[in-house]
Amino acid sequence: MRRRGITVLLGAVLVALLTWQALSMDVAYVVFSPGPTEDVLGSEEVEGVEHPIITADTEYPSEGELRLTTVRVKQSVTLVQAMRYWLSNEYAIVPRDLVYPPGESEEEIAEEQEADWAESQSNAEQAALGYLGEPATITVEADSGGLLTGDVVTAVDGTAVTSLEDLADYAESETTVTVTRAGAAVEVPGVTLGDAELQSTHDDPYNIQIDTEALDIGGPSAGLIFALGIVDRVTEGDLTDGKVIAGTGEIDSEGNVGGIGGIQQKIAASADLGIEVFLAPASNCSDAVAVAPDNMTIVRVETLADAVAALESLAAGGEVTTC
């Protein structure tokens, strides 16, 4: 009996040790948690010097705030932690491979995040300038079907074009494209514009500058808020109406707003600050409303124009399209 008892005891200890070891092992997941928010209409300190995030030659003041939102990523997660995080609406458990693709080093991923961050600011500036009605120049970025790098597209089948959207109807069929090449107008027949790599850039009479030196952030999801910040900074009036507005959304140079990751964590961070208006991409609506507190309005946004119109309507006491 004594030997049997010792055997049972040792077995129980071994099971306990193995269970503890299993629960303490890292799993192939990462955790998204609420991250900091930043007011793009404000400034950040760098070595004792205040750096306004958005500046322009002509600026108009705002009493409120436009806050970009972020998520933190916890890379090392045990099974016990994963189970605890899974039970909370403020956290998301995501397969590691979706965030850190196999075969890519941490340095490569960081570089991609930095590139996305820089592109989001460039797209935001172009989207804002387009919304403000500034003229656009459509440039060919690579040789394609008779078009040469550096050509400036001015017309298609004799019809003047001023934006990439003007070219949408010509994407799949062969057309005659008029370009400015070496200062002269040249007609290029048989061009399929859907195969061409084109870039649209708008005139910038405001000398817009975005300074994010103090922000340790990456990725593309701040584009919408940067674009709104630019529009608010260079136009009369106050888009915020003195309120604190938060939001997220990737934006392209034409002002279209795309979905992002971590929407629930970004809403949680905003709710902790008492923010009552959150701008969300239309494709993220279902996840957004699932965690939004009752006192928070989730505004559904598909374009920069949607976002501006919604803020103007809120300031006037009107209705907005919600998720």
C-alpha cells in the first residue's frame, strides 16, 4: 500500500508539473490591446522642443481634438494568458503568422510598418488636397504600352482628365491617351490604362507639413485622421466643434477609406478617455458596434468626404450615418 501511495503521489506531482509547463508555454498567437491615442491637431515634445504635428502656411485654430488610435501588440503569450485575454472584449488573440509572416525578420517587418506609416501620411495629404479642390497632376510611374515614365496624362480619347477617378471607365479597353512629354503634347494610341502605373499628385498652396518624429507608431491606419487634420487646419471653422473626436481608417490618395485591424481595441482606448464620437471604416462597422459603449456614436465612413460631412452635421446638431 505504501508503494502504491508513493506511486500515486509521484504521478500526481508529474501531472501537475506537466500541466504547469504546458500552461506556461508560449502559444503561436499575439495579443492586441488598447494603445495610446494622439491628437493630430496638437504637438509633441522632442528634446524639450514642441513639434506641431500638422502645420501649414495658413492655419485656422481648433478648440477640439482629432485623435488617431493605435493598438499594442504583445508578442509573447502563454496559454494561461491567452485564455484570460480571450475572455475580454478589450483584447484580441490573433495568430502570430498574420502579424509576423514566416520568413520575415523583425527588422523587415518594422521597415514595412514604417513604410506604411509614411505612405499613410502621403495619401492623407493627397486626399485632403483633392477634397479641397486643388488641381491634380497624373504622372506615369513606369513605361507601359507606349506610355513613358514621367509622362503627364492630360486627356483620354480627347476628354480632359483631372483625377485617377476620371480614368476608371478606361481601365480595360484600349484608348488614345494624350500626355505631356518633354513639354509637348503627344497622343499615344492603343493604351490600356488598367495596365499602367499612375500616380496622382495635387498642387499644395498651403505648404502642408506633417511632423511625426515624436510618435512611435507604424502602419497605415492613421490616414483618415491625418487627412481630417489637414482639412481642419487649412480651412476656416472648426470641424471638431470643440469636441474630442477619435477614429481610424486607411486612406488612399483619392480619399477612399479602407478597413483596419484592432478596431475593438481602438474603441476601448477611446472609451477610456470618455470620447463619444468615433469614426470607423464601413467594413469595420460590425466589430465596432459590438464593443462600443452606449454613449459612443460610431460614425460609418467610406470616404474623406463622408467624414467631413459627418463632423459638419454633428456640429450643426444634425444626423449622421452610423454603424
